[in-house]
Amino acid sequence: MVSKASSDLATKLFLDCLSAEGEALDNLVILTKELGVSINEIESYEPLAGCNAYTNYLTRLAVYGSDVEILTAILIDFPVWGANCGKMSYALKKNYGYAESSCVFLDKFAAPLSEDFVSKSNELVKSALPTSEKEMRRAARLILEYELSFWDTIYKYSL
């Protein structure tokens, strides 16, 4: 996303996303340890298609999509992802006694996107209307469908 951004503003927004993802990976390590998932389990894990569809689509957008398609997908989906992360964090703390520090991965995603990120993203998205509206609607619809596929797959394999 960063390497093909079409403006300095888009580059900054994508760098912000990259920074947040790096931090999330560090926080995910904390959560996996608290969940008792060993490094061997992580390394031997076989991916589930329904869980990878979301990231594969986001990668497709990163390679072939426009800045506004990517930003639309992020603006539409991150609140949904965040709400689900918030529910999981709450359940882990309330029902299983997990500490705040163990749920940082989930809690960071549960927090709303920064007003600055949303404002600047909306600025770019609005500047692409109505020309890119069809593509932005498609990106929003597909990212939400892939998000649902992720959660449906988690549920299916948890039974």
C-alpha cells in the first residue's frame, strides 16, 4: 500500500496502518502466551481458508486496488473487527480472569480509529466521488463478507 500510494497523505495513512499492525503483532505474542499457545503450535498451524480470505482480499486491494478502495475497506471494516475484538476481550476478562495486559491486542483493535485517521481518509474518499463509487462500494461489501467468513470459520472449527 505504501509503495504504490498516489499521494503523500495516502502514504502517511498507510504508514500509520503499518505501524499499528507491527504493534499488533507484538501484542498478539502476549495474548498467545496467555492462551497457552506454544511456538510449536504456531509453527505447525495449518491455515483455514475462511480465515485467510480476509487478509488475501486486503492483499489484493494493496496490490491492485486504489488508495480509496483500501481506505474505504478499512473505514468500513475496522469498527466491525474492533467490536468483535472488544467482545472477546470482555469475555476473556470476565469469564476467565484474563488481565488487562493479556488482552492488549484485542483492546487496541477495539478502540475506535483515530479521528485524524478517519478525517484524512474521508478527505481522500470524498475526493474520489462519484468516479470511484462503484469500486469503493464493492471494496466495502467484500471486506465485510470476508470478515464474516473469518468469524464463521472460527465458529465452525471451534465446535
